[in-house]
Amino acid sequence: MKASDTILLNNRTKHPVVLTRMGFGGAPLGNLYRKVEETDAQAALQAAYDCGIRYFDTAPQYGLGLSEMRFGEAIKRFGRDNIQLSTKIGRLLVDCAPDEVTPEAFVDVPQKRIVFDYTYDGVMRSYEASRERIGVANADILLIHDVDVFSQGSQEASDAKVRELFDGGGYRALSELRDAGEIVAIGAGVNEWQVCERLLGLADFDGFLLAGRYTLLEQEALDSFLPLCVERDVGIILGGPYNSGILATGAVPGAKYNYADAPAPIMERVRKIEAVCTAYDTRLIAVALQFVLGHPAVKTVIPGAVSAAEVEANVALLQTSIPGTVWSDMRSEGLIRPDAPLPEEN
């Protein structure tokens, strides 16, 4: 399995999006939690391209436009026709006074505040602003960003944003852009599979960027959502394969799970998974990364990176050979579900 292996996100259209098996997620390059120097950001993007990665994902939220601008600099070197690009709609960036800056997990960012807007006008304005920041004529994939409970704060708020998307014309705007050939595919980038399943019940989507909800630790999406994706030929871009860190670091003190300190039951489960990996001299992080690609709906995985070394390490993990006994032992010990497809089976 190589980073440059290609697969179709959506083969129902005449012009499917061809993705590499590993993509590059742009959130860390928006100075997520800590400042990333411009030289390091460009070195990470260049290393991804040099390693054969051709799918790059970003969003206005990531650094309040900083990630998109950094992508733009790299794309000048790569050539727009040589990559596949996705960005997102739902957040408009508005100039503001210093005390109005929207609280975010990003540091040292442009002086902007965020306004959520999923209407027709909001979609069109967001997409136009993203194209200007990146310096491109178009994106390949346009994703509805964060209409989930996790991001909106409650089920009621999430429901309101979904209604705005449809009643306010946001979905119509996405459809028009796709029908006109401005973009190839539409979907949503969210932290919960449940809202993806709901969206699929309301309209036609090509794929979803799902962050952290199908991993070694979380497989509830196997109950209904992932089978539905296979049935309807909807592709999954899988972000957060390490559940915010614990599947990369292991059950160490302070290990993070879903952006917070990992609770005791998660720590214990990870210790058991680590024990299986250790028995076969295999790294937990490699097993976690490759596990998600075992499901036929998952088309690409986009682990984060802030340096060339991290990119190269991710690619090496994807190419690591995992003994089949690792998977069979985890199944027999109840550490992964018996119905979870495995990489060796896909």
C-alpha cells in the first residue's frame, strides 16, 4: 500500500475524483494549537507532493484563512492540474477589531471573526473567498463544514444548520456548482457519522470527510452508515485516524482522546491493543493508520503533519507490513468488531 495508490472517490459520474490513498490534511498548517513557521509549512507540503500524495484538503476555518493561503503558495509550485483539492463552506471570515476575533484553537492567525452561513449566498461567498485565498480557479471537492452536534453545541443547533443548508439554498448552490462543472464532488466535513447519514437521507452527496469516527476505538458507524455508503457508492475521506492522539502515542500519561484527556476505559482498551501489537513487534500507530483503510467505503486517509519529517513518517507507516495475526488476535480478543473489514481483506 503506497501513498500514491489511486482510488476513485465517486465513480458514479463521468468525471470521478481520483484520490491518492493518503492525503494531506491542512488543519495543522493553520497553526492549530501552536505556531508553524512558514518554511516548515511549505516543507511539509512539498514533502507530501514528493512522496506521491496528490490529494490536499483545507478550509477557511484552519487558521482563519492561513492554511488556504499556505496551500496556495505550494500549489504554485505543484501546478493546479497535478493535484486534487478540497476546501469547505459554512464559515465566512469577516474583518474585525482585535477584541472581536472568534475564539478558535488556532494561534497567530489573521484578524478575522467567523460567521456561520449555510445559505445560498453564504456558500457562494465562501467559495469565492477560498478561491481567492488559494489562488485557484476552482476546487475539486467542496464540503459542508461542521453541521454536526460536536461543532454546533447541541442537536437543536445542528438541526437548525441542516435546515438552513436546505431551506436557505446552500445545497442548491453546491448542486449548481457541481452541475456547471465548477467542482466535481460535494459532501460534508464533520466529526460525527450520524449527521452524514441524515444528509444522505435528504439529498445526493458524493462523499464525506469524517474525522475520528471510524477507528480502532470507534466502529459504531458499521451498524448503518458505512454499509449505506457502500450501497450508494459514497466515498469516505477519513481524518483523525488516531482519535486525537492516543492511537499514535499509546496509553501514556496525558494521552488525548477526542481532544481531551483519555478516560480510564479508553486507556485500558488501548493498552490491550498495544499488547497485541507488541507481541508481533508491530507499532500501534501503523496498525491504527492502516485499519481504517480496510473498509471499502474509506477511499483515503489524511493524518496531520507540520513538518517534512512527519509527512515522511506517515508515508512510511502506510507502507509498513502488518502481520495478519495482529488483526486476527484483535478480533478474537474482541478489540475490533468481527464485522470490521480488514486491510488484508480489501
